[in-house]
Amino acid sequence: MRIIDIFNSTLCKTIKKQSILFGQNITTGSRIAGMTNNIENIKDVEILNTQNSESSLMGFGLGLMLSKINAYYFAKQLDFILLGLDHIVNTFNYLVIQKIKHSFTIVTYIVDSGYEGPQSRFNCLAEFASMSKAKCKYLVFPEDIKYNLKYISKGGLNIMCLSQKYCRENYNPKALFKEKNGDFFQYLSGKDYTFIAMGFAAYEVYKIILKKKKYQNIDFFVVANPVNTNIKFFLKSVLKTKNVYLFDQSKSMLKTLIKLENSIKSINKNIKIKKFYRSDSLEDLYVNSDEYKIRNL
């Protein structure tokens, strides 16, 4: 099944009764490029097609959470969530103090397809995670999608992101290890290389692993949490393989893998490190250069 179909199926099974689902055109038109397919089949929930007013809708969702109602807001893309940043930071900080046990979840796309204008290039989930108490996660492969969606009704503010470019692909690797908070997942185990991919960089890396036979004996980790991942687990693999490949296609300057990189250097300067990071230059926002191609690997 496609990534988006796995997401739809899991979401419909996960959402609790008496929840409210809302967003612009979530039961009409493209249904946010398929994000909300089949939500009418969820029993005992209320579904609202709303206006296009992101700040108001995020305030609405947090208000529902305060009223002890689980809420789900489906938004077209991460860029537009910037319009509700005050709610994500300050309103939610107030609710944290109130110890609210219900949840508000924002589900959206990160636009990484490469054909959109400057208002569609905010591939920086780490910035949201660093400013807010929100639990931010990349939804990558079926197993980590299923694992992390199970916890979206446990309380708090969640921001869950799908890849616009890759969500219609068919990938289904088996997870060998699942970090208890869903922050990272291990998909391959080996002794020669350590591959660590942040979020959607994992798709391109996984394709290369399958195509190039020289990369068969690998510890392959996919990071779902853009800022709070415990790097100690990765260091064990690094000390074993002595060969580290780090991948991050986000435009964020807050790269968790840089912290890992510095820790590796402090432990053993002889460990080989290869980095494949996207440029975060301002010019990249205004040209069609979103294609994340891993070369010379």
C-alpha cells in the first residue's frame, strides 16, 4: 500500500469517539491531496469543513482541547501553520500549565516536491518543535506512522507531517527497533556502516540502500522527532561501525544530527563521518531546487 493509504487507514482506526475533525475541504475536492480520504467512515465523530483561516482554526482546536474534546485539524501545508504561531507557543503554554489531558493534533504536508513558490518551502519542522511544547513528528514509513499515530489522543499538542513528494510511494520496511516515545526507528542492522536519516531524507536513502550492493551491512535509523531524539543510542552503533553517514533534507538550521556529529568527534576523531545536508541558504527559498538528490554515495 502507498504511504498515504497506510496513513488514512491507521488514522481512521485511531481517532477516539466524540472527537471533532476539521479543516478546509476535508470531505470535498481533493481532500487535501488525499490526506482525509475515508474520514466519513469514522464513527461517533463530528466533521467540519471550515473556512481558510489558519490562526482561527488553531485557536479553535486548542479551545476544544481546553473543553475536554479531542480535536484534529487537517491543514494543506506546514507553511500556513506559521499564521497560528502565537497559539502554538503562547496559548498552548497556558494549557500546559492547566495540565489538560485531552489532545489537539495538526496534520499537514511538508511541501518537498520542488515546484512551488516561496510560500511553499518551509521544510523546517525543527523550528516549530524548538519554539513550542508541541510533539512534532515526521510520518515516514508505515511502521513508524502506525506507532506514532497511536499516541495522538494521549494528550497535548501534536504536529504530524507527511511528505507531499513521497506519500504516494510504496515503502514498507520492517522496523527492528522502535524507540518508546516514537522518536526514532531502526530498520536495518549491520556492522559496517551507520546510516542516520532525519525524517523524509529516509526515502531517498532507502532507495539507494536497495540499489547499491556495497551498502548491505548497515545500521539504518530513521529519526521522527526533529529536535529531542536521544543520540546516545546512535553512538553505540557509531562506535561499532566507525563509518557514519548523516542525512537531513530539511531547510532547518537546527539540525539534530549536527549535535550527534559533534559528539562523535569528541569521542573519537578517527571515526569517518559523511554528511548529506540540504543547504539552508536564503536563495534556496526562491528557486526550484527542492529535489533532494544524494550524490556520490
